[in-house]
Amino acid sequence: MLVGVMADSHDNVPMIRRGVELFVAERVETVVHAGDFVAPFAAKEVMKFPGKVLAVFGNNDGERAGLKKVVGDIEPGPRKLELGGLRWVLAHDRDDAGAGDLRGADVLVFGHSHDASVKKGDMLIVNPGECGAWLTGEATVALVDTEKRRAVIRKLQ
């Protein structure tokens, strides 16, 4: 299974559209968003993805009722998921997921720092960076292949 990962889109609609286009082109089955859509109008762009979208709230997601209405499957993090036969923990900030949350997890996904990174050990740890590109100037997302237990960061510009 191929999972698309994004975070920190911060209302940058053109970059969100590019991310969704990439996920469609790569035949991603599910998208996870690690928070900071910011406003419901931006979340509507993510929801144009033709498959399942799962999300957590970020610290800049102030209009939570509106986001819940648009996204539907969004919760406070950390959130435990099962995707592609792997156990996932989805959080906005890495510090939100404690040792108890991570026990037995195969994949940890988080955002908040805007620093794209992939670390592989006993657990695959993925920060897709910032889709919005406001802080670093680089719009990025990640693709996670659950069969190979591998992730890659992809630039959107």
C-alpha cells in the first residue's frame, strides 16, 4: 500500500493542490495529514483526493468545528491507525506522542517542525516537512510504501 503524507499546509492552496496531484499520479490509496491545515477552505483542497483522508489537528488549526465538518476523519493527536498492515501513530508535534503511544508502533508520522526527514530503525519515523513552504521555502510531502517499510520525501516545486 502507498500512503501519502502531508503536514503544515498552512492554507497554501496551490501547494496543497500539487500535493494532491502528486498523490493521485503516484496511485496513493490513503492520505494522512499531520495537522495545521489552518482553515476549512484549505482542508477542502485536501479532500479533493479521491481516496481516504485521515488527519489530526495541529496547533494552528483554530477552527476545529469547521475542519471536522470538512475533513470528517480528524481527531486530536496522537492518533493510532492501522494502514497497510502496519501500526501507525499520527501526531502533529513529535512531543505529543509519548512512549506509551509508540509502544508497538511500526510508523510514526508527525509535522510541526517543518523539517522533512525519514529515519528507519525499529520504527519508521516520517516528518513530511511543510506542504505550505512558508517557513523553509520548500513544499514537501512524503510517500510511505507499507510493503517495503520505506518512505521518501518529495518536493512539490
